[in-house]
Amino acid sequence: MTKPQIWVAAFLGLFLILFLLEKSTNRSDLQETSTPGGMPQLGQTTQASTPQDLISSLGCTSCHGADLTGTKMGPNIHGVKQYWSRDNLINYLRNPSSYMSSDRFKSYKAKYQIMMPPFNNIDVKNLGKIADYLLKLK
């Protein structure tokens, strides 16, 4: 074998080893990481079991406050039942930008520093838990 053939064979061998190592790694054991704003990165799911844990792990409290009564960064989300049905709230959580044309959201956009991020990467069952919890808040 010539030197270039040896280098190509070594590269392919190393690539094959790294590929097999990556496939043997259990991806579900990875720790959840967040973006600087506390929002989960795209493609992540959360292992939280209660709605409160989900809300905390998704970073909702960083904008809406620990008690969800609002801050300078996000509005009070108590009493959302007057605006939302369960299905509409889940759809909003998955794609908030599609609701930005309403007057209410135009005023929120002008008042708050950060716009609501989409949670389309979160399991719908978990979004349903969050929606059920939020709709019970008064």
C-alpha cells in the first residue's frame, strides 16, 4: 500500500470507530441543558412529572415570575381561562408567533422585553399538563 492509501485507510478506520462509539452511547442519559435565558434547547424533552416542575424546567418562571404573577419580562398568567380553551392554549404554547396579530399580543410585544418562545419541541402530553394547570389558576 502507498502512503496515501494508508492515510485513507486510517481515516476510514477512525471514522468507523467514532461512528460505532456514537451509536453505542445511550442518548437518553444526556443531561438537559438550557440556553442562557433558561429556555430548553431545541429537541429537548423534559423528565419533570408535575406541571409545576415542567413550568420550572422550561424556564417559564424566569419571565412570568416564581408565582406566575408576572414580571418586567412577562405578563401575569393567572386567569388565562378567560382567554384560552385547553386546545388553543396548547397550540399557543407550540407556536406563539402565530397569535401575534391580535391587539392583546401587540400590546404585550410593546410592553415586555422578551417574546414568548415556541415550545414545539416539547411533548404534547406535557404541554397538556401545563395547560390544565394554567387554566386552573385564578
